[in-house]
Amino acid sequence: MPIYEYRCEECDSFSTFLVLKQERFAPACKKCGGKRLTKLISRVARLHSDAERMERVTDPARLGDLDENDPASMARWMKRMGKDLGEDMGTDFDQMVDESMEEEGGEVNAQKDL
């Protein structure tokens, strides 16, 4: 779906629009109503099917750096698996993993290599 983002030249805020029919689209700032907008280049998101996510998770090449005796390695693997499966483990999970790594003397930043 075509979603466009603009920055208002008058109030410097950002507005996002879902545009279904291009010929009738006349953007205005959602905050101040201004008409002087600059179109921004947005990030592209690609949705993966369940089959694609499972294929990625079960790929043996992604297990090459896994060391079950290293808490930091296991934490990175758990976070990566959650991300690949589209699951938000939440901040509680991240905090618990980081705390357990500190107790084991592992590195705190398990987001590395994601």
C-alpha cells in the first residue's frame, strides 16, 4: 500500500498519509494544516510469510556461532529467534537475559550480531 511521509516546512512536524488515488491527493500538515510539505524517502518494510520465517529460523548456517556454554551467545540466539519469528519478547525478557549474563560475567549487550 502506498504510504507517504512528509515534513512540514512551517512547523517542522511529520505527517504520514495512506494514498489510494494519486490524482486527488493534496497533502496538508496534520498538525498545523500547512501546505508547504517536503516528501520524505521512507524505509521499505517487507512482510515475511510464516513459511519464510520458519525456513530462516531452521537454517543451519545461522547456528554456526552458537555456543551453548556461553550465556552471551545463547542470549543473542534467543533474541534473534524471537525477532525472526516476529515475536516481541518484551523489555522484561531483555532485562532478564542481560541480568543473567552479568551474573555469568558475559557481555551486557546481547543485541550485537542481530
